[in-house]
Amino acid sequence: MRQSKKEVDDLSYQIIGAAIEVHRNIGPGFLESVYQKCFAIELDERKLTFQQELELPFSYKNHTIVGHFRCDFFVENLIVVEIKAVSEILPIHQAQVINYMNLLQIPKGILLNFNVINLFHQGQKTFVNRYYDSM
């Protein structure tokens, strides 16, 4: 079944809501692995299906390269979520999310940085691509 932009956007609001709940409860200053575990609990409580540490397919000149690309979360087979706990989001972090979106051929990706004071205003960035534009 083909999803609409509204359905994808509604899902992204749920995902960001789950992240805000984690941040509201534990705040900044933990390792990324702690946020990943807490975020998984929040997604589960919201009854969202997801895969963690999903290995992504990648080929180079007809050779499959395995084990090098893993997205933190792939939610409802529609949105990639990459979690960070860093002092600053760098362009390489953004490129990582965009590459994952393109490898999976999905419309949206969310980059979350939990090492901020306010996750809503400072710690989230959403990306869309041509798959979203064609919806």
C-alpha cells in the first residue's frame, strides 16, 4: 500500500514525540547507547514497528558490501531515525541519514541529537527526498 505524505508526516510527529519523551525524562549527557535503548522503549509503547541496527544493502560496481551500513532505527518501513549524543551535528551526520534514506528508497529520515537542552528546537532535523516529493 502506498503511503501519503500526511501519513508519513504523522508518523514523523509520533517519532519526534517519542524522542521528546525520552529527553524530557533523562535529559542530555548520556551515551548514545542509552538513548537508543530508551527510544526503543518509547517506540514500543507507542505500538510502532521498528527495526534496530538494520544492516543496509550497498553495492559498488556489482559487488555487495555487507556490514558497514547500519541505521539506528527503521520505523514502520518508512522513516530512518539516526540517534546522536554529540556536542554538535556535523554535515557528515546529515549525509549519513540521507544516504540511508536513499539506500532504503524511503521518503523521510530524522536525525536526533539528545545532547541538547531542548530537543524540539535544537536536537532534531528532518530530511525528505525525491521519494517523498513523488508521493
